[in-house]
Amino acid sequence: MARNIVKAKLDVIFKKMFTDAKNENFLKCFISDILDIPYDDIEHMAIENSEITPEEIDGKFTRFDLRLTVNNSLVNVEVQMSNRNDFPARSLYYWAQIYGNQLKKGESYSDLRPTISINIVNYSIFQTDDYYSKFTMADLEHGTVLTNKCAIHYFELSKINRKPDSADRKKLWMQLINSESEEELDMLNKTQVPAIQQGVSIIREMSEDERTREMERRREDALREEISALEYVGQQKKAEGIAEGEAKKEIQVARNLRRLGFSEDIIQAAISD
């Protein structure tokens, strides 16, 4: 029976793997391949939110995103395990928050920096066979790009097969993140791609660390609670018989959920679906 390894697609493990100070070169390789930036062209890279607290690990609806500055761009990386039907809208909202919160008093719109969102999800979003999609703001009729300050990337792990292809670096990274067994790590190690081999070593090292294992267990427990909470929200909506235009019933559901301690984000999602 294959020995279990920590899952890099679990948000807290992903963040720990890429924010460790000794893995700076590893992170730089990831950004270079994912965003098609030549490695040597990355002159500046800094992690803005490396801290992981025990309270966050146990918290439902906690985001373990990875925020970076890369040269003159703002980059946000998020891994999402559980299927949320509103994820494209949520990811656009998070992109807009980062983009819109840049300016300080006295700065002009021309000072706004390019903002890039990288979303890695453990399920399918789009009706295509491709595992990778990139969106920008462009004129659909003429193909004219409105601005180069917006890029939103999606990687759908459910569309990734297990056979490594050393010619497709993006796919190799996703296979590494999606790996769940020693056999998969062995296959990736044989690609002879240095950054991927480093990733294999990092995952193996993390898998031997009891504190990391405990972090994984606690985070998985929190995610299971999150799924249960979302299911409960659905049951509440059904029980209240919410239909379009029945504002009074929506208000009652919102009150019930607030009384049970749900966040406003979850409440608004519940009454707007």
C-alpha cells in the first residue's frame, strides 16, 4: 500500500510550501512558469502574507491565499478544494479588491499596478477540456484589450491526468500540486525538471514532519465543517421555501443564519442564489 503524502492542493499546505524562506527559488520558478515570465526577468519578488496562525487553520471560511509583489505587479494565488458555484464571481471580486485598494491619498489612477489572480481549483468550472484558462478585459467584437492591468488565471485540477509531460511546465506544476501518492512523486521526479524535483523533495520532507501532518488534519476538519455549514444553508433555504421576489422570507432566513453565527458573506450568498 502506498504511503500517504501531504496534499499540496490543500490550501494551508500549499501556502506553507511556497512561503518557507528556504524555498524562495522554488516560488520564483513557479511564478516564472505559471505567468510565462523569464526567470531572470523577475528582479523583485516579495511575499506579503506569509504568516499562518493556528486560529486560521481551524477557522471555517478562512482564505489561505498567497499574496505577492512580482516586479511591478500584484499577484494573488488561491487554491480552492470545495466546489463553490459562485467561484468565478468571487475570484473577480477578490481581484477587484486588490486592484482597487492600491491607491494611497494623492496617487493617480496611472499609479495602479497590474494585478494578477491565479486560481487553482480541485473541480471543473468551464465547459472545456482544457485545464488552463486565462481571462483579460477585452472587446469581444474586435479583440482589443482594454488594459494590461488585469489577468485572471484558472487551473482546474480535475482535468489533469497523472502522466507527466516535461514539455508542459504549467501542467507539471499542477500535477505536482495535485499529487497524492509516492508513485506520482516518483513519476514527476523522473522528468529531470529541477524545480519539479525540488517540489517533490519539499513534499516528501513535509510529509515526514508531524507538525505539518497535524496542520493538514486540522485544516481538513475545518473544511469538512465548512461543507456541512454550506449544506445547512441550502437546507435552510429549502425549508423556508424561498422563491424569487419573496423578500420577507429571505429576511427571515438571514436572521436565522445571523443568529447561528454565519458570516455576512455566507448569508448574502445564501439569499442571492
